[in-house]
Amino acid sequence: MKDSDELRDELGDLPFLRKIKEQPGEGFQVPKNYFQHLPDEVLRKAKQPAFAPAPQPTWVERLEQFAAGLFQPRFALAFASVLALVVAGVYFLGKNEGETLQPAASVQLAEISDEELFAYVSENIHEFDRDLVVSTAGPDLPDAKPKTKEKPSLPKTAAPKPEVEEMEQYIDEVIDEIDVEDLEELL
């Protein structure tokens, strides 16, 4: 209890609380006839317009507002980017107006001699599709039938050829070591 008494004494020393104690009555007072006049006062304030309607801007003012909005950073940067792209496109695409563009492949092929072309085609003939070559060359080419592949021949060496008996003997020795899977891979 001693603590609560000390606390009450300390609070009593505060200027705000001292002023409230000095006023007559119990703390706060309401003006006379406050609640009788309150509904009338609320209705009077509710009927009064709070704000006058804002005047509508003219078309010139709206145009000025739109132009001012365009100069905000996000719109100005977007406009500048589009303008730069348009200028670059006109510059680079309008550069060759009088010139006719030739395909790059035809320009490069014109610079290659016939001997170099023939050598390239001869070395890489296996990479060309026959139907594509015929359709590209047009009807001027005679009908050429593909060559049949010749069986590859063994290179000629100075070593003596083994005889049939020696080959059979070698096969008999090796046949036991060969698996079925190895034979399937060979075929």
C-alpha cells in the first residue's frame, strides 16, 4: 500500500492533474443545453454543401495536362526509345534504296572458280542428296543413274598369301574364343 500512496502523491504533483482538481465539479463539463441543440446542429451542417463543384477544365487545359504527363520520366524514356529505333531503322534500311540486293550465296559463288567447285563436289558427293541436286540443276541434266558400289578390294602387299589349309586351321583355333554376341555385332 505504501507504493500506491507514493504513486498518488507523485501524480498529484503533475500540473495537468492539479489544474483539473482546481476546476469546480467533477473533471469535464458539458455546455448547457448541449444535447438539446446537438441534432439541429448536425442537420444544419449536413445540409450545407461541403465543397463547391470543381469547374471542368477546357480542352486547352486538358491538352496542357496531357503534354505535361508526357514529360514524366517513364513516358519520356519510352518516347525517346521509340524515336531512336525509328531513326535507326530509317538510317539503316534507307541506306540501300538505289542498290539492288543480291543474295549473299550468289555473290560468293560468283567469286569461286569452276575448278574449285568441281573439286569440292567431287570430294563431298556423298553429302549431296540426289533428288535435291536434280531439282536444283533443272531439266538440262541428263538422267544419270547412280553408280553401283564396287566391292572394296584388299590393298596389295608384298606378303605371301596364306593357303586355304592355314586359314582353316587359324579359324578352328579362334572359333572357340568368339562369343555369339561378337558375331551378332559383326553382322
